[in-house]
Amino acid sequence: MTSVEESLALLERGAVTVIDREELRARLAEGKPLRVKAGFDPTRPDLHLGHVVLMNKLRQFQMLGHQVVFIVGDFTAQVGDPTGRNKSRPPLTRDEVLAGARTYAEQALKVLDAASTEIRYNSEWLEKLTPQEFVRLAARRTVARTMERRDFRERFDEGKDIYLHEFLYPLLQAYDSVAIDADIELGGTDQLFNLTVGRDLMTAYGKRAQMVLTVPLLEGLDAKLVDGEVVGPKMSKSSDNYVGVSEPAFDQFRKLMLVNDGVIWRYYELLSALSTSEIAAIRTTAEAEGAPPRWAQRLFAREIVARFHDAAAAVEAEQRYEAQRASASFAADAAEVTVEGDLARGGVWIAKALELAKLATGSSEGRRLVQNKAVLVNNVRVTDERAVLPNGGTYEVVVTGKNKRFAKITVSSV
């Protein structure tokens, strides 16, 4: 049985803002399931790891027995969320929105538990509002309060256009909370203004104000560590610095191996299912080595690929990545060795070839290298210790590991 304090500690891990923290503690103590809301506008057809930061937090609520209400903003996406933009967002057509919405629910369930996830489309209630109801909704908010939002204020000060429909967006998102009776709404830090509008609107409609929890925005693959701070644009498809949850296993692994050495700990913190103490132990070990934590990066990439595919796909993706990396960096000055072919075998036993090329101290070590999947021949990983290098061929052989070794081995014809 998880205690209230343990539950609160889990939910606050990685959180930036928690509004009504004491109420959250009290509601957790009541033991009644909360309705936990989060909305996603399907402006593009695929979810990426930036979305997963928020969905991980939703999953933690589910693990504690709460109900997640996953709102696909098929109506609000046509309005366009102006958050963080210095100009009006171009409106999307209904067809564009529906194309994106089709994949959202399916991809969300790669992270969320289907049994405790209620998927709703906000067109269910927003399309039913009459003109009079829209006017009454707009009357719940003043222009002065809306202009408190930083991006609106900056655009106004710079003389840039702000359109009336953009003022409606926070109200429409807030009305979602009214419609589904949200107890708490989750969002990225850039959504804090919109989430607090939801609190105000719920009380205006005679409902209990929702609590609010925000999570950080995940920086993209191009982020760097500058003076101890992660610096870079947030992950997005438009910036082409993303890892999609539905991408092939190899593409996910390859992209995650591009993450800056210092930034990888940020990814661990926001995306890994490992405990805080487990991550700390990995980081301590990696930093003690005094070298880029490539093995820790591979460990993280393996975890993410296994989550969205399976363990076997993660292993295969890692092997393919290492094979391509070894091939791309095959030493131009690698030793060239010619060994005598064996008529009976049809070639030279791989373990013996490693010994003759001085890539192993003996055939026993050569066999162990193959067993440990550390040998590549012409960019293909050797997994059978009985394998031979056929007579009459030339082979680029790589032994992977901390001290990578190369040799070009020619097996003579017999």
C-alpha cells in the first residue's frame, strides 16, 4: 500500500508547478479516484517523446488508481493554440485535424493504461455550444485578465496582430475541464496560464476548481549543456529534433544516441521508468569514469525502444546501430592480414582468424568475443562461434568495445 506521502513524492517528481498542493494531499488521503485531465491538439499526426513527458505523469496517476481523461482537441486544434507564438497560428482544416486525431488515441495507449483511460474529443461539447452560450462563455473573462498572458502582452507591445479567436482559445480549453468535471489538469509549463483559466472557469460554473500540475518541456535532440544548464528549443516535429513514439525501433535508437552527453541526464529524469536512486547510481558510475557516458546513453535508448516496441527490437536496433557505427569508422590504417585457407572447413574458423589477426590473444578469447556479440564482419554481427571466413575472400573485421580493434583479413584460396 502506497502512503499519501509516497504518492505525493511520485507525482511531484519532475513537476515544475503544483497548484493546491495541500488539497492534492488531502484528496489523495480521501482514497477516491481523481479525474485527471490532459489535452492534446492533433496539429500533427504523431506523438513524440516531448508528449511522453506529460503522459508519463498521467501514467503515474493511473498507477495510484486514478482515472485519466485524455482529451483530443479536435475542435480546439481548428482554432489554434497561440501559446508561445509571436504571430497567429494558421488555422487547420477539419480534414487535417481528423488526420492527426486518428493516430493520437492509438499512440497514447503505448504509454497509458487503456482500462483507466477515458478518451474524449472536445468537439463532443464545444460543437454543441449555441451562439448565446459562446457569448456567455466569453463573458466569463475580461480582456485585462487575458492580456496578462505574456505572449499576448509582448505581441501587443510590439504592435503585432492579436485576433479575437485567439482570446477564445484559453476559454475553450478551460471549458473542457467544466465539461468533464476535472479534478486536476496536467500540462507543460507553457500551458500554465490556460490551466489556471480552467480553475477560474470551473468556479464560475459552480464547480470545484481543478488543481493544476505542470511538467517541463523536453528539449530536442539538438539541445546542449551550457554552464550546467540544458539549452535548446523544445522537441517538435517542425524543428526536426524529435523522436516519434511510432517510429521504427532503429530510428528511435539512432536518434537517442545523438543526444548530447550532458543532456542525456535530463532525458533520464523526464522519461525513464527507473527510480530516482537508480538513475543517480547510473550517473555516479558514468561520471566516475571521466568519459562520455556512451554506455549509459545506450542503456537509456534501449529502455525507450523496448517500451514502444519490445526487448528483442531494442537489442536488434542496438546491434544494427553498433554495426553501422563500426563500419562508418572502420580504420583506414587497419592492419591487413593474409591467412591460409582451410580446405576441409571451407574457410578459417572465426575465432582462429581473430587470433591470427591479433584481434584476440587466442582462439579461446576469440570464441568469447563472438559469444559476447563483439565481432562484426563486413558490418554484420557474428553470433555463431562456429562461423568461418570463407576461402578466397577479404573481410573487414571489427572487435567492438572500449578499445575497438580493426583488421582487414584476406583468406587465401586453397
